[in-house]
Amino acid sequence: MKRLPHIAAAAALALGLPAAVLLAQEKVDLSVVNRIRTEAFQRSQVMDHAFQLTDVFGPRVAQSPAYLNAAQWAVKTLKSWGLADAKLENWGIFGRSWSHSRFVAHMLEPQSAPLIGVPLAWSPSTAGLVAGEAMLAPMATPEEAEKFKGKLKGKFVLVERPRDPPLRLEPDAKRYSDADLAALALAPDPDSERRAGQPRSPLDVRQARNKLSEFLNNEGVLAVISPGGRGADGTIFTAPAGSREMSDPTPPPSLALAVEHYNRIARLLDKSIPVRLEIEIKADYYDNAPGANVIANLPGQNKKDEIVMVGAHLDSWQAGTGATDNAAGCAVVMEAIRILTALNLKMDRTVRIALWDAEEEGLIGSREYVKAHFGDRETVGVKPEHARLSGYFNLDNGSGRIRGVYLQGNDMMRPVFEAWLAPFKDLGAATITIRNTRGTDHVSFDAAGLPAFQFIQDPLDYSTRTHHANMDTYERLQRGDLMQASAVIASLVYDAATRPEMLPRKPLPPREEKKEEPKKP
């Protein structure tokens, strides 16, 4: 059995550091790595998993029928690989879920033209196929909205000013260069976060959206139309029109149009040329929907009570089929589990896969799971399982290949990842950075003082084309990249599950004060 010694050993000895710095001779079983790579590249099923999650079940808005069908398919598939306890684990009440089954948008006058658009999540249905006049009424603030009071009834209301789409002089997709990765490996300026300022809080965004919805409903608009975010060339980046909260007002029928089509309508209106549209949205609400994550275990051997977790979020937004966000991550972590079972690898610790619910609404599925199993950050009260989780690995940054890992401030993991990633240097996975990355489910674990990591991935066209966009489809998935990611994650999960010691962890974070929402008058 070949072993790869900890690659920092020579440097540490040259510096005269004590033997303890060598981290107990971190080792990697190269014969297992070879078997994993062979299975991942020669017998891959990762695109089969992705096909099911996108073309068959996508999009997968949290707790919609499509989400539940995708989750049940994942449970059935995991059981077929020998994970007999695969299940949907309830985490509480999600609230109001939503799906749509029909969308039509057409300009009738001054010329007939089909319009590229998508309904916004939590938009209600229109009253069938409705026709009416468009009106440009920008209302970024309550004061602007008041100017249009009494003028919007029976109109299709364009609520934002037109904007010029970006002229892209660089390719939409990119891979990290050596220089990019070298810069990413450097520690950030410790004062950068303070100087960056604070974005609007989710509560502020929600309250402003609710106030606008109430105003537009009272005005009796036919529908609300917005441009497609930062998109261009027919790409629409969407945001929800409402929320899962049962107490929030239902928004008016709402849709986003491609910026080119939105701008055409706005220009005509600006020149006092009437525009007549025809739109239909058919949507359904599912009130008091229970939330559920997909959970399954690959039992360990002599340390089966200790757990190594790997996961990705299963839910998506509605515009595309949720391919890069995040069928890609789900397909990869499922494929990693398939590889480990296909090779019948014996591991000391139990490996647990999780496909998370409601990540898009604020990491809710993973956050509630951590609270139920490991502890509540608001009390810093830990449960017995907290001491038994060795670590959690997450994938959720598109279809790009793994280039390394964010340490999330856990510098004790640096020599561990150096050893584990060394066999994948030829596949481009070697960068380790102390930096944090946010916005996905590893944060729920890290906030509870648990070792949790998200991988560095090539950005490809995630930000320019696919993230929350109508172009987030199967075609944007890169097969070779997903195969590489499957091999890397399967290997690292095996390393963590067979490592003699648990992974080193940071001290428990300080207690986080719970912020109460203001009561309604």
C-alpha cells in the first residue's frame, strides 16, 4: 500500500520545527485515490444524475411538487446504492411554497412580437390570458410610488427605468489563471470587510417589497414587469416577487422580461406611443408546506458513531432548471457517494450525504438541521452529536472544476488539505486559502463551530449567464469538470472518514443575539 507523506514535512524540518508541526504524518492512500479516479473518469454517472435533477425535475423551488419529486428520486437512488436509511428528514414548516405551470408574454401593439420573460417566484396567476396597456412607472422609493397613485388601474406596470445592457468585451466564461489562484491564496486585508460597508438586510428588503406589493395591489394593476436584472442577450436574472412567509401580502402578478424587450417597450412609451401587451401566468401556492432535507448514511466500521458529512442544496429558483445552482453540486456529491459504494471502500467513520432544502431562502434547511442535531448558535448550546461530527464538505458554486478549498479561517486544516489535494495537482486542485466564502450551506455548520468547507471552483459563466437565470440549464454543465469534482470530493471524504483523528476545529463562536422583527402596528 503506497502512502503519500505530508508534503509540508520537508519544509518544516528545514525550518527546524518540532515534530508535532508535522501533524502526525498526514497520509493519503494512493491506491484508493487511483481507484477513485478510475471510477470517476471511466464509469461516471454524474451527468445521468444531473439530467434527472434538471430536465426531469427542474426547476425545484423549495417544497414545490418538483422539489419533492426530485427529493424522492434522490432517496430512491441512494437506496439503490445500498444506503438503506435514505429518507426525507423534516426540519419544520417551510411556509408557503409556489410553482408555475404556464407563462405567455406577447406584445400586440404597435407591432406583434413574442417577449422573452419568466414569472417571478410567488407571483399569483393572472385572470387567464389578459390584455392591456403598458405604463412606465419607475418606483424605486415609496415617494416615487406615491406619484402614480390612482393612475395604474388595469395597466401592465414597468416599475424600473430602462438600462443599457453591458457590452461584453471579454468572454462570458473564464477559468482561474495561475495568477488568479495565487492572489486568492493570499490572506485578505483584515480591514476590507469594514470598509466594504453593509448590504441591506433581508428584513429591510422584505419590508420594502411587502410595502410595494400592498400599494400595487390596491392600485389594481394587471401585472408588474421588471427588467431581467444584470442580464443581457436574452438572459434574465430573477428575484422573488414575494416570500414563503404566510403573513406577507401576496404580490400582484409579476414577471421579468429580457432587458432588450423591456427597453423596447420603455422607449415606445417614452415617445408617447401606446404599447399593448398580452400576458398569462398560471401559478399555484402550497400553504403550510413542511420542510424536508434528503439525508442518507453510508455506515462506518469501528468509529461508526463519528460522522463525515458531504452535501449540496437541492432547491433552486424558477427561471431555468436549476442546473449550475445547484443540480451540479447535488450530482457531484451523489456521484461521490456512488463511487465510494461502487468500490466497496471500508471507512472507519460513517459518511452522511445531505441534499438541503430552502437554501435559496436563507440556508434554512441546513441551518435547521444544524440546530436540531448539533446546537443552536443563539444559545451556543451544543448537543452530543456536535462532538461526533468530524467535518462537512459543501459544493455550490456552479459547474466549474474544483481548484482548491476555502479554509474558512481554520488554518489548522491547511496541512491536512495540502496532503489530501496533492494527488489532484495534475487536475488543477491545489489552491488553499484562509479566506471565508459565504452564501451557502457550509456557513450553517461553521457558525456552530464545526469544521465546514466550500471548494474553490472555476467561475465559468456562473455570474454572467446562469446564477438564478433562465439560462441555468443542463447545457451549461461541464461534464469533465463535474467528473473531476466527483473524484476530488470522493477522495477527501474517504480521507476524512479514515483519518485516525477527527478534523481540527476552531473554538466555538460567541453567542449570536437573536434579532426580533418589529411588530406590525
